[in-house]
Amino acid sequence: MKKKELEIASCKRNPSDFLRKRDHLPEIIDNITNSINQNSRFNHIDYEPIPSRSAVIDIIFRLRDILFPGYFNKEKIDPINLKYYLGQAITNVFDLLSVQISYSIRHECFRYNLPCGSCDERGEGVAYDFIASLPEIKNILATDITAAYNGDPAAKSYDEIIFSYPGTFAITVYRIAHRLFELSVPLLPRIMTEYAHSITGIDIHPGAQIGESFVIDHGTGVVIGETSQIGKNVRIYQGVTLGALSLSKDKVEQMRGNKRHPTIEDDVVIYSGATILGGDTIIGARSVIGGNVWITKSIPPDTKVMIEIPQLVFS
């Protein structure tokens, strides 16, 4: 037998070996099924649907098309068809959002044995309230984009910022998610901001309170915790953390829902790598926080905080 024929023969599988492996699959399936039943808290095997992550992500992009019409749409939008486009787009996103909000409310009710709260009706009502707030969201996003342009000489236009800045995308998703968070929608706000986190490296909890004209420059590695409060005209750079102090296991439940993250007052600049921790920590207005500093105590207004210039050693 030639060498090539020997190689081909050696690669052929014995069907009985393959079948013996398949024979054991039912046993493995039973084991997996039992593990699912034993750990029901970490599964959702039920007749009631839960929110769809892919549907929520789709809603993000549909809302972005509405908030920035003409930038990301596949079809051309002009003054003649604008109202028609918005009518169709807003109606579609209202229907999709109503369903996902209803699913999230219903899931909370079943998961935590809450009294029935007319989930479908509440879903439509909350979706309506959210849609009604879109002009407000659009207006505050305009201040964010204007601040980004005014503070960045590398920006050639507002278009460039809207199209390409990861900070703008992360803030847009945050503004959407924060409004849903204010409306007490479960799950959806966090799904939204964690999606933005996954593609930009910018982690903003939807519960954070952030004023207008907010800028995240470059952005990778930024973390803004749930109870952070940020004033107007604040600019932060990559690698900044507005976080909580580490807690023991006993204190975690005590602090859940309480203020754990810092307050940043108006007109503050925080440079890259700065870490600011704690719910009692306040960074006073117009302060400048230098790169790589570690702050766990309040800073008065009009203060510059920076690390001493390190001594370089050449060898």
C-alpha cells in the first residue's frame, strides 16, 4: 500500500468508537439537567419569557438613530421625510420597549414573589413616559457633544464626535439607561450600560447622576459607580475610577442602596489613572485632579491635586 493510502486509512474512524461515545450522552444530559434543577436561582427555565439581551441592544441602536437622525440610518433622511421617518421609528421602538419592560417587570414579580402589578399595562406606561423624555435626553446629549468639541482641539467637527468617539457612545447609552433606571425598570438599564462597557471599555452604572456637558476623553478603563454624583461641565480622562471602598461581607447588605461613590462638583477635570473612592468623598468645584492620584478624602473647591514629580533613575 502506498504512503498516501496508508495515511488515508489511518484517518478513518471506527464507527463503533463514535457510537460508544454517543451512548453516554444521555447520562451527561441527565447530570446537567439535575444541576440546573438544583441551582434554579442561576437559570430561567419557565413558561414566562425574560428580557432579551439582543432585543435590548437592538433598542439601543434604534434610539440612537432617533436621537441622532441622519447619522446612522441606512436610508436617507431629509426635511420632507423626517416626520414620516420619526413617526415610524418612534412607534416601532415604543412597541419593542414596551414588551421588554413588561418582561422585566414580570420576571421581577415571579422571581421575588411580588404581588401582580399589571405588567403589560405598566410596560406600556413606562415606555410612553420614556419616549416622552427623548427631547430632554437629546438636549442634554447636545451639551455633552458641544463640551467634547470645545475641549478637544483634535476634534474637527461635531460629526466626528458623534460618529466615532467612544465616550459619546457610552454617554448616549448611559443617558438612555439612566432614564429607564429613574423609571424603576429592572434589568434593562444594566444590560444597556454593560453592553456599552463591553465595546468601549467605559463602565457607567445607570444609577449614577451626571450633569450636562459631561465629557469622557479617550475613555478606556473609566469606571463610574452606581451612587456617583457628577455636576456640570466635568471632564474625565481614560482610566479614571469613581468607586466604592471595599466592604466586608457583613457590611455589603447594609450599604446596598446607600451612597458609596464620590461626588464630583461642577467644572472639575480628572486626569488619567486617578482613583477617587468613597461615598463621603467630595471633589470641590473647579478642582483639577492629576493623573494616577489616589483620593479617599474630600478636596475643597479650586484645588489642584497631583503626585510629586518622580525622580528618574538612569542606569
